[in-house]
Amino acid sequence: MCLDKFIIDPTKPTHLGWWAEYFEISEQALLAAIDAAGVRALDVQLYLHNHAAPQPSASLIGAEEQQS
């Protein structure tokens, strides 16, 4: 989907629900992303991509298990 053509209207519950499901985040997280990035869907997607919680690498997980 070409997201640069879409606007997310945070005042419409159907928009929040649909886009939250699309981005696989909560509606609260979506509202926070909209506050930070604006209402353009592409900007929200870029914000979410750039601010995603870092995932620990497999080597770090193994090291933590060995220390326990």
C-alpha cells in the first residue's frame, strides 16, 4: 500500500482501530506516534520504524542465560 496518500484522523475511532491494527500497535501507541510524527500515514510508519524498541540479539540472550 502506498502510505503517502493516506491521512490518519485521530478523532475517528474507526481510523484509530484500523491503523493500529495495520501497524500492529495499540491505539495509545498510534496516538503517541501521531503526536510525534503528524497525521500522514507514511510519516507515522517511518516514526514507528525509527523508534521501535530494540530487540536483543540472540548472542546477548545466550550470554544473559549463562550468567544466571
